[in-house]
Amino acid sequence: MTEIFQHTYANGLVLLAEPVPGAQSLAMSLLTPAAVAYEPTGKQGLAALLAEMVERGAGERDAKQHSDALDHLGIHRSSGAGVQRYRLGATMIGSKLPEALPLLIDMIRKPRLEAAALDPSKDLALQALDALDDEPQEKVFVELRKRHNPAPFGRSSLGVRQDIESLTLEDVKTFWQRTHVPQGSVIAFAGRFDWEQLKDLVENQLGDWKGSVAEPKVEAEPARGYLHENAETTQVHIGLAYDAVPEPDEHSIFYKAMSAVLSGGMSGRLFTEVREKRGLCYAVSASYSGTRDRGMIIGYSGTTAPRAQETLDVFTHELRRVSEGVAPDEFERAIVGMKSRLVMQGESTGARAAAIASDQFVYGRPRSLSELAEKVDSITLEKLNAFVKANPAGPMTIVTVGPNALELKG
């Protein structure tokens, strides 16, 4: 069983590192509170704007110089603002870390945030909002999360047009100073490394980092219910959600297993009942989505206008019918799928770095692959059936995008 190394610095920053046997690469995942839920009222879109601007030069290097320096070291990186945490990810050859880490940390601690970068970054943010009209599936999920979750936890990282248009450079700098702080931040590595060297490298770059920010609180209860967005199209997009337990709850694993029964590929119950048997839609799925404080089952189906009402009826019926029980073959397929995903995650240094960083935020500690596998092994058909019977689908939030509103039944 692989040990996950842990260290907490005096400023509150948590360092995690998991060796991946045989790997030559090293992946990093850094989480900070510079996220959507921390945006001030009236400034939605600020987290995404900051995430874009930190890519446009850091430290002594302008955007091109900084990008060239990272490319020269062969570093693959990604970044983005989520609802509760901003993430900076990078993957490299392990021996390149001493050169790579200062460049990456400059993005967090020394972004240039130049005035010339503000308008181009705002233009990109507004273009992303405009693109929603051409991506109705994404629009459904944006509206669904906003309608089902309490504010500010239902916000979209895309922001709000009038807020983005009014944002200033001072807003961006203030948000950066307030939220890119060590308290509540996690930096995680997975792959090939020397633990003592890694601790020292992170200490040198982040040991004198200072600051903290209060965790966001619920500001308003969600609207929920049904929302229809009219669109002149022959397609209809259906999104739905209902409450489940938060990720750290011991029963979240049963929601994941139930989701695997419903939506685990072409043999999943939803695909079979809604698409294959009845030919109602071209896409249908459901999954468990959990955070530290809340959880939900979230579903989607894409269909045509003439079949939309029946699609919604059968879709919701199947979500409720699973409480009647899971068959042995469905159970076996679901468990095999869950274990396969764990194996694939274990072979990716990037996936493991991101997973243990997320675990630290959600659970307050990292979880090893062996612990995750044991959790899956603990599920039995009898336990799962007892769970789904005791926890039927609750009231659903439903969002549709298409030419006509649908009727809710049951």
C-alpha cells in the first residue's frame, strides 16, 4: 500500500505527495479559495477573469516569456475557477520540478495583472457567455445548478454579463489578494519525487505566504421547481436534479453505485429503458455529484420535440423505479465499472494529484486507492438494495430548453 506523505506549514498550507511506482512524471494540483463562491455580490465572473489573467504573465516574465519558459521545460498545465476552489494543475518530468515550481507559483503569488490584459480577458469571458446559446446542453446544467443549489454555491463560473462588463482592474487585484491565500489551500503531488526535497522546495516558494479568508456561507435558498427556457429548435434538452448526501457521508458510496447501475455505459438502465427500448432520445445519463457540504443526483437527456414529454416521463419514472431494487447482473456490472475507474485513476499521476488535493478539501485528509477500493468492496447487493429502498428519489428540480414547456407528472 502506497504511503501518502503529508505536511502542514506554519501558514496553514497543506502539502500532500503520493508516490506512483514506475512513474517518471510528476503531477501537481494546487487548490486555493480564489473561486466562484467567494465572489462579492454584483461581481459574478470575477473568479474566471482572475483565472484568465494569471495566465497572462507572472513575476518578471510577460505572457509569452512565461509560457515559453513553461513549454521549454515540457510542462503541461491547466487552470480554472470552480465553485469552491481555484485549481492550478501541471504535469512534468519529475527532475524538472526545481525549475518548474517557481514559474508555477509566480502565477499565484506574482501575477502581473496588467491593465492591457483586462479588456481582452473580459472579451473572452463575454464570448463564453454568448456561446451558451449555441450549447444548450451546457446551458441546461448552468441553469439547473443555479436553480437547485443555494446561493452562492449554485453560481456558474461563466458569471453574469452586467457584472463582467463593470469589473475593473482594481476588482481583480483585490480579489487576488483576498483569495489567493495559504489558509485553506492545498498543494498536492503524485508521481516521482524525493519527499524531503519536495518539502524544502515548497517551503522556499510558499513558506512566507500569508493570509486567510472566511469560508462562504449560504446567502439565499434555491428556487428549485421547474424552469423552461424557450429555444426555437427541433431539439429539447432536459436537466434534472434531486438531493443526495454530501460526499463525506458514509452513504455517498451507495449513491455512486446506484448511479453506476442507472448510467454505467450502454448497459446502464437509463440507456436501455429510455434510449434502446423506446428510442426516445439520443443521450441520457445520471450521476452523483457531491461536495463537502451537499450532494445531488444530476441527470440529463437530449431528445427531439415530439418525444420530449415521453422522454421526461420515462426518465423520471426510471429514477424513481430504482428504489424497487437492483438486479444481480446490474450490480456486478456497476461494481466492475467502479473498480475499473479506480485502476485507471491510479495509472495517471495527474488524476491522483487532483484526487488527493480534492480529498483534503472535502474530507480533511487524502484517501489512498486501497482505501477507495475497500470502500467499493464493502458494497453488497443486499446493502445496496436496502439503501435504494430507504432512499427513493426526492422532489426534482427540472430545467428544459426547447420550443415548448413540458408537463411535470408524479
